[in-house]
Amino acid sequence: MGFIILVTLHVLLILLSLFHIVLYGSRPVKSLSWLLLVILLPFFGVMFYIVFGISRRRSGIFRLKETRKRLAYDKKYRNLDEVEAEDIHLPNAKNEKLARLILNSTSFPVYDGNKVDVLLEGKKTFDIIFQEMEKATHFIHIQYYIFEEGDLLNRVYNICKKKAAEGVEIRILYDAIGSFFLRKKKIKKFRDLGANIYTTMPLHYGSFLFTLNYRNHRKIIIIDGKVGFTGGVNISDKYIRKFSHLGIWDDTHVRLEGPVVGSLHKVFIKDYYFASNYENLCREEYLPRLEKFGDKKVQIVASGPDSIHPSIMQQYLTMINLSEETIYISNPYFIPNSAMLESLRIAALRGVKIKILVPKHSDSWLAKNSMFSFFQEMLSLGIEIYLQETAFLHSKLIIVDNDITSIGSGNFDHRSFEHNFETNAVIYDTTVTERMQKEFLEDCKNGVQLNYDQYQNRKLTQKLSEGIARFFSPLL
């Protein structure tokens, strides 16, 4: 009798899931994948769909931006930014079109007068971050997807301890999944310093199903509201020493100084208010009027499941569609959706030279094989694909022609486009772009270039692995 009840309940859950997929499915390919998964994978298929498949953007956890304070904040700073944006003159129509899209999508304008330092090597990156933290006099705001136990986290703690004793305010955000193994003892140590530390999207009883699939993947540090860091690097010793066959993680980060730091800080402030539930930092002491510090034009792109528009995806698509000569992409999880794949196909047919750099080895079997499943078609179009094998490539970089570079946390996959909170910095500058092109081409030269004929004749078992993984790619 109990078995019959369980079977009946399971059948009802399957029927309800199928009804929900058909009624609310956002894309036919993704809906079909979920349909097959629910039907072919007994019990677990339904559970996976409940946790990962149901869009919960309209549920209570994403209504923060609808509160009075958040609406007032957005309205106030959007108006100010639009006035300032009118004074920025970009060198060509391509730059202007991209900047206008990002402004209309995120409300963040291009700011002129910034200093930009691109950071390419893990140890050097953290040395510079720690040097800036040591200079703090008012506050240090830190947000990372991964806080991992080790030497780097200990250095962060020791600096925070020293600065807190000097009266510097410390605020920290970490993701509940990315920092899953961060010990409560370490969190308590930060709190004992007087630091305000919160998790974004916590895995609490009663909200677990609503938060598990939405992660905060951002990496941001703001020091006194004047210096900012963002990019792909996490607080993990994987960036300074080898722990596995993947090698040391190779990533790209950026140090910003100037008016654009205000945009980056607003991203942190919204997330912090969301996580803390009470502390609103929308005040001049945290958002000071920043003077010009350099000559670089920079724009912040931020998106997440609470965004009206999928801004990161729109940014990447627009950069590809506006390209005239070259597109260089470096990404650890290059799993393009149909729109992205079609844009790359059209760009290649237009004669744009496209090079893609990905890691040879990955920390995810599913992601790697899904990524490799797209390569045969792209190689047939003349797109050059290179594998980095000396280190685990973790950079999220796209360079278009000789004047636009994007560095940030956004991957080329469905998760970054639809489920994660992400942040990129778009730099409109030939000097920075030419340097990044040189670094990118050097990495390609040192990597392994895929050959179309050889790749076409790869083992059948490899093709089957890729086919299975690609089936799940819309769900990643």
C-alpha cells in the first residue's frame, strides 16, 4: 500500500512538473531538456527540476529591488548618472552603441578619468590588493564568491584585524555555496573583530529551494570608496600554489581608481543591503564624489536573477555583433547558448577573426565535455580554438577589435547569463586593449591549437561524452 502511494505521488509530481515546464518554459531547447530529464530520470529528475529548473524571479527573495529604499536609491543615482553620461564622448559609433546598451540595461554610464591596472598573476594580484587594504582609513568592503581556508584568507584576516583596531569599518559578503567549506569558527573570528560579515543567498530551512540555484558570483573589493578591484579571482590558495592536476589557477583581475569606482561600489552596496537586511550605505560618506585620476573610460556591467535584463549576455552579444576585425575570448566555461553561437557564426562568416582560449583540463567533467561539444562546428567556420594546459585558465575576458576589453566574473554559459549575480568592467581604451591582445596571443602561442580534421576524427567515446554533456548544457 505504501509503495502504491509513493508511485502515485511520484506520477503526480511528474505530471505537475511537465505541466509547469510546458506552461512556463522560457526556451524550447531548455524546456525539452527538462522534459526528457523528468521523464527519463525517475524521482531525481523531478527533484532536479524543482531545485534548479523553476524560475523564482518573481518570488519573495527577489523583491528587494521593489522596496521603497531600493527604488529611491535607483531613481536618485540613475538620474545623476545619466546627466554625467552626456559629457562622455567615445571615439566611434561601435563604442557608443555598446555604452548606450549597458547604460539602458544597468543604469551605469561610462566614466572618464579612471586609472586602470590589469592584474594577471595570482601572487602579484593579491600583493597589490593587500597593499591597498593596508592603506584604508575609513572602510574596507569585500565581496567574493569563494572564501577558502588557507594562507590568503589568513592574510585577509590579519589585515582586517589590524585595520579594525585602527577604527576602519570592515564589511564582508560571501556566497553560501562558493564558500561552503568556510568554517563557522573563521566567520566568528571576523565578527569578533567587529567586522560585519554576511552570506549572500543563505541556505536556510524554508528558503533552500528558492536560493540554491541562484549564486552570487561577484568578486569586488572597495577601499574608502576610492579604489576598487573586480575580475575573476577568488580568495583561494589555488591562485598561488598547485593543489591538483589543474595546476595553479590563471586569472585576470583589474584595479580601478577614479569615478567608475562609484558604480562598482553601488553593486556591492545593493548586495550588502540585501544580505544584511538593515544597513543602507547609500550615503555620501560611502559614495564620495570622485575626482578624475587617469585617462581611461570604464563602464561597469552588473546583472543577476533580480535584473530586468540579462545584461551580461547582452553585453557579450553586442560586443560580438559590433566587431569589425577581431574577437578574442578567454573563458573557463565556454558553453554558448543558441543566440551566442549564432552571433559567433555570423561574425565568422563576416570575416571577423575569432580566437577562443579555454583550459585543456577542467574542474567539471560536465562543463568540459559540454564546452568541447561546440568546437567541431566552430572550427569548421574558421574559428581558432586554443587549449591552455600549463595552468587552469579561469579568466573571463573578451577583447573586440583594438579598443574594447571586458574583464570580470561572467562566464559564457547559461548560469552566468541567467542564474548568477555577475559583474564585468568594460574598458574603452586602445592602450589597455593592445596590451591584453598581446597577452592573449602569447597565451594562445603557448597553448595547443585544435585542428579541424584531427578534431573531427576524435574517438567515438569522446563524441558520446560530449553529446551527453551537451544535452545538459541548457541546464548548466
